[in-house]
Amino acid sequence: MRRLCLLTGLIFSAFAPLQAAGEAAAPVESALSLQQALEMALTHNLDARFERLSVRAEHARVRFEFGAFDPVFSAQANRDSTRRPQNANDLSSAQQILERDRITAIENQTNTFREINGLDPLPTNERTGEVRNIVFDQQSDRYSANLIQRTPWGMRFGFFTEVNRLRNTFSGNDTSILPQFQTLAQIQLVQPLLRDFGTGAGLAAVRTAKLSRKIAFLGWKRQLLSSLQSVASTYSDMMFAQRELQVRMDAIEADNKLVRYNQRRLEVGFSQPFDVQQALAQVSLDTEQLLIARNSLRERQLALNRLILPQFEVQDARLFLPRQDTRIPVPELDRSTLLQLAFANRPDFHQALATADAQDVKLRFARNQVLPQLDLVGSYGLNGLSNSLDDAYSQTTRGSTPAWSVGLTFRLPLGNIQARAQLDQAKALREQALLRIKQTELTVGTDVDTVLNRVQTNLQRVQTARKTRELNEEALRIGTRRMEEGQQSNFEVLSQLRRLYEAKSGEIAAQAELNRSILQLWLATGTLFQELGIQVPEDHP
């Protein structure tokens, strides 16, 4: 308890000058477990949140590509009115006869009136033998609606319906003009037979979008793995920084004991002032090391804040300390098993595989686009024409006036340069994706071997450091006893004391490196989530 109070006081005292010099609030420290730190990182880590937005963007892209198969409804309404002068030859035969009969009747009535009044008939050259210039009036109202659908295998079809209201007349026409109604109901389809045929071409964009979504999800998992490894590693470093701080405090306490011991010996004449000065110099040296250890702890606290806090706030003075001494178990160091785990779990390796799959889809689509365009085109419709809209619809529904067409449409650019260039590009990108897989395999294997060697080395280092610390403890006990018996100098004891605490510090550093390398091994094998007990979906969220 005494050591804990002293440790807390030293940590707070490190920030006393900063608080006096500025207006920032004093740091508020609180205990935090590793699980709590990981949960905060899962929620707040900015790097992981950034990658998560990429997954959301790819979700939207998949929906966008599926939207190409949405039925499209459209409607249109138009009114057309045309008035233009017409020559008699442009009129229909019925209109010409009607106009000629009217002119003849007028001439006959005129000649009868002249005969009654004793006048000569009209000369032939004064008769109106030519049809006057007539203004032709054409009006139409058109209403149409259609529903167009695209299918994954390339077919495009649509349903069309149209109603036309027509009214045609000309100036001087005394007859009652009734409008005519023309109706049409038709289905049209276009089926590609070469280019754009089949689901390989029709669904290429959708499949590519799905693979891009998978790649983004794996990128998010990769970033999350890295962030959580950094959290666990920083938490472990904080824990060992606390131990290092305690070691430096113990060293100062031992130095002070030696100072007091030498002062008492000086008072009774068994020691020299030089011995006291040597002991005080060691206190100063260990105080310097204490400041370094305290700063190391503070830097790790700030590094942890960056990993688990959602944003920086000037008034947020929170700092965290490890709640418990978290020990990381040493895994089985079988190289074959670790490699199998790495290739089964590493997100970057599966990203490379998914990228190659996406390039395969693009390559198949590019090969399809080299083919000429040959489409089967067909339509079938029913017509109706009457002075009544109901009658026109009735004719259409009876199917008495069908109309159909069928044919082929062929199109091929003479050089076909764009399609061939697109194919060459797709081949190059696919080959690049295959090389990326080989590169990732090499990276995964090298990472596992490197970290495996690091763990094995650090295990030996921990054992050696522990042995060194035990030997120095025994040497200090012997040296202290010999100094008390007058057989060893104060300087030798101080040197031995310094070596002991350096050995303790070395053991702490070795254990910290071992923990860090184990976390790196979990990262290299992609098993960090399982080892830390974190549930992450295996498919895109």
C-alpha cells in the first residue's frame, strides 16, 4: 500500500508544473481493464470507423448496380396542332369531290338566276373551275405510358400503351367533324445473342460490386485487427511502464537507505564523506531514470487515448491506468499450424483472393464485349381505330387488328479497337492480381516466420533476464554483508545495486517484448479476435 501511494503521488507530481503553467485541467486518472479498452476501441477508434464507412459505401454501390434491373415506368401527354395551306392535290379524293360538287351547285344556281332575269349564262372562263387555296387544320392529342424491364441474362422488354385523338378538317368544310381515336397496346423485346448475352455480362457489374464490398469489409477487419493489436500492446506497455516506475522508485528507496547507512557510519567514524557523496550521486542518477520511466508511462497513456477516444477535446483530461496485471499466455509455436492459421484468417490474403476474383469477372465481361452485337428484336401489338374511345379500346381488346414484327439487328465497329483494348487491360489487371496473391503469400509466410523467431528469442531473453536478476540479487546480498564486515567498499556495493536494478529493468523490458511479440504473432496469424475474445462477423455487416 505504501508503494502504491508513493507511485500515485509521483505520477501526479509529474504534471504539477504543467498545471501551474497553463490553464488546462489537471489529468484525471482512472483504472481501465484491457477488455474495457478493447470495447472502447471497437466503438470509437477513428481508423476503424473510417474503414467501416468504406463498407457502407460499397453496400450502396451494390444496391446501385442492382438498380439497373428496376422496372422503369414513364408516361407522356402531348397536344399537337397544325394549320397549313394545302393544294387541292394534297387533299383526299373525298375532299376533292366534296369541294367540286359545292362549286358546281353554286354555278348552277347563278346561271338559273341570270336566266330568269334575262341575262346570259356565265362565260366558261368566268366560272370558278379551280379549287381555292384551302387551310388544312390537323389536331391530335397523344397519351402514352410504358413499362421497361431489363433482365440479368441481357433481355430488355417493355409494355407500351398509347391513345391518340385525331381531328382533321379544312376551311370551308360544313360537315360535322368527329374526332377519331386510335389505340395501341404492344409488347417489345430485345434479346442479345452474342455481346451482352447471359448472366456473365448482365450481372458483371453486380458481381464486381459485391466483391468490392467484400474487399472493403476485409479491409475494415484488417484495420480493426491492427487497431486492437495496438490497444493491447499499448495496454501491456503501460503495465510494464508501471512496473519500471516501481523499480525506479525501489531503487531510489534503496539508495536512500544506503545514504542513511553511510551517514551513520560517518558519524561513528567508520566511513568517509566520499562514501556519502557516492550514495547521493546514485540517488540523483536513479531519480533521472525515474523521470524517464514516468514520461514513458505518460506517453503510453496518451497513445492509448488516441486509440480508444472518439475525438480530441481541450477540456478532456482523462488518462487511464491498467486495472490488472494482464498476462498473455505463450501459444504453441508450431510453424506449420501457425502458417495454416495465417492463410485461413489473414484479411489481407483474402483481400488479394477477392481482388483476383473481381478481375476474373471483369475479364469474362471484356471477352464478351469483343463479340459483335447481334440482337433478336420483336414486337406484338393490338390496334384500335374508331370515332369513339370506347369502341377503339374494344377493338384493341378483341385483338381483331394485331400487328407484329420480328428481326435481327447486327452491329460491329470495324476496328473494334475499344473492346480489344478493354480486353488487353483486363488481362493485364488479372495477371497483376495473381502476382498480388503470390506477393501476399510471401508476406504472410515471412511475417509468421519473423514473429515466430521473435517470440522464441524473447522467451529465451526472459529466462536469461530472470536468471540475471536472481544472480544480481544474490550478489547484492553478499556485497552488503561484506561491506558491513568491512571487506568491500561502498562503491562496489553501489555498483552492485545499480546492476541489480538494471537487471530488474531488463527483465521487465524482456517480458514486455515477449508480450508484444505474442500480440504480433496473433496479428500475423489473424487470430487476434479469437485470442482476445472479440466477436466479429465473418461476413460483411
